[in-house]
Amino acid sequence: MSVFGVLMMLGVWGESMICVMVLSGVFLMSSGDSYMWKAGLSGELDYIGWSLSLLSLWVSVMAVLGSKSIKMLNYLSGFFIALNVSLLMGFMVSFYVSDFMMFYMSYESCLVPIFFLILGWGYQPERAQAGIYMLFYTLFGSLPLFFFIIMGMDAGCTYMHSMLVSWPHGSFFFVFLVGAFLVKFPMYSAHLWLLKAHVEAPVSGSMVLAGVMLKLGGYGLVRFLSVWPKGVNYFSEFILCLSLWGGVMVSMSCLRQMDMKLLIASSSVVHMSSCVGGLLVLSDWGLKGALFVMVAHGLCSSGLFFLANMVYERSCSRSLVISKGLLSILPSMSFWWFMMLSVNMAAPPSLNLVGELLLIITLVSLSKYLMVVLGSMSFLSACYSLYLFSLSQHGSCMNMKSGFCSGLIIEYLVALCHWLPLNALILCLFWLV
């Protein structure tokens, strides 16, 4: 019997999370000093795959711990755990394998558990439409990549860390190759599925989507761009400019959002737009800056979605018009709102600050005119973070919310476990330097 069937039959909750936490501890201690080390017969790990695998383990544990209402109501909790564990297995395989076809299969198989999470535990009747949006956007975007991998298999070249000499190298093929990952990253103009999926998904689905799922697109860009024979072309510059200016446009749209989850989901598009630019430059600083931002954003956005869901469970609304004045109702949680939003705007000493500085230096070295775009994006990121904090924490609260409990111990634990790595990792970086 498969692991999926065993978990379905047993319906375990805490035991599964203990196993995942032990596995994350093993991963944390298994890093090597070399650039790449073998982890088995069919896979390899470098610092990029190791970092994102550790992020997957941590966010998956936090997503399950944050879904305490499913455990308390016993609403198909065994099936819920099975979906989360199978999703985690898909992430781990994606970051582990070194074959393009195996990567594509695990890359796309992660969509199935996310689809069932949205369909089974979503909040609104539109969750079926959101799940179908997600499937069609990502599957149709990655269909040309599948044919390219088939062409590589015919030529006997599917190893990730070798030059793709057997593939067609025109700019037209470059767009189709990179487009599969830009849809899932997601880049501006291909991000509509993300907003719908976040709004309709349960808290665990939103945390995993923002924390790990988007990073699969960045990981695919790292692997494919590094072995593309012709390097950067004029299509790369067009995609870079579209992504950065799209980040500015989405930042401006965040200032008029009244839905908490929609605002946080839109901020994910803003952060990932700078990562797309850093990766397309094909420099060492751009790669490391994008990796730092991806890890920091995975923890930060996951924590913000958890805090937004905590408010939703008490007020039954995500609207900032109804859920305001939380400083007088949830004073202890207002502190965590402030800490997570300060990380979201890249305030020191967060890991997000290091990543954004590296990306800004990389992009400005490419063109000095990008200073205007990057400066606007950084300024607007601080604006919508302060907008979310001031509108949700200040103001007069409604009378129906007078019976709120200030917070449970597990909620403080989950918030702490999101914030602490963000500020502890930068200390580790300074220690290594």
C-alpha cells in the first residue's frame, strides 16, 4: 500500500508533522562544502536545491499547524494530511532530480494536490473556477517545454547540468522554453491565476502556493537558463522590462485593494518580478539575490497569509472595511503583523533586505535607467505594507467583534516560526562572511 493510502487510513496529524520536522532537521545538517554533492543514484543537490527543499519542509509544517480548524472540526483531516504530504513529496523530488523529464513530471504533479486542496477546503463557490484557471494557465504554459524535453530525449540529452546542444536555439524557442516557468513564477501578464487561487484557497493552500509553489518557477529558470547555449538575447531584455514595469503596476494596484488575501497575493507578484530580472541577467549576484528573495518571500508571505486567515476565522471576512481596529482586539497579534510587514518591505535585519540589495545592484549594473523602476517598486512596497498595517490595525472596531480571543499558543508559535528564520538567516550569512 502506498504512503498516500496509509495516511488516508490512519488519519494521522501530529505524527506526520513530527516526521517532517525530523526530516527538515536532517536536511539542515546535511549540507556539504562543495558546490554540488550527490544525494543518490538519480539526483543531485546543490545549495539552491538544498535551500528550497528546506523551505518546502518548513512551510509545509507551518501550513498544517496553521490549519487547526480542519483538525478541530475533523473535516476529512486524514485526506488533508495525505494531500499535504504528497505535495511535499512532489516538491522534494522536483528539487532533487537531475533529469529534465523527471523534473517536468514532478513539477506538474504538484498541481494535483493543490487543486484538491482548493476544491475541497476552499471558502467560496468560485473555488472550482479558480482551480481550473490554475490548471489551464500552468499546463498550457508548460506544454511547449514538454515537447522540448521529448526532443532532448530523442537526442539523448536530458541531464540538467549539461549544455542543451541538441535543442533548437532560436529566440522563438527561448520564449516558449522560459514561458513555462514565467507562468508559474508568475510574471506580470500571466499572474491572474495566482490571484484567483489565493483568494479561494484555504490557509494551507495559500501558504504552500506562496511559500513553495512559486519557487518551482524560479528553480526551473535557474536550471534552464544556466545551460542555454546562447545566453541572454533581446527577448530576455523585453521580458525583464515587462516584468519590472509590471511589478510597479501591481504595486500601485495594491494601494486600492480592500481584500487582505488579494493584497498579499499581489505583493507576491511584485517580489517575484525583481527575481525574474535578477535571473535573466545571468550573473552570480543576480542568482544569489533571487535565491535570497525567494527564501525570504516564502517565509514572509506564508506568515502573512496565516495572519490574514487568523483574522478571517474571527470576523468571517477578509475585507479591510470590516476587519479593522485589530489593535484594540488582538493587541498581541498586532506585534506579529508589524514584524511580518516590516520584513515584507525589506526592513533590516531581514533576509529580504540582502536579497533586494543584491538584485538592485545587479539590475542597475545592467542599465542605470532601471534605477527609476526599482526605486518606485521599493517605495510602493513600503507604501502598501504600511497601508495594510494601518488600515487593519487602526480605526474603530465593530461591536460584533468584542468577543474575540487574543490568540492561541499555536498561533503565536506559527507566527514566531515564520519570523525567526527570516532574521536568523542573515546572522548566519554574516557569520560565514
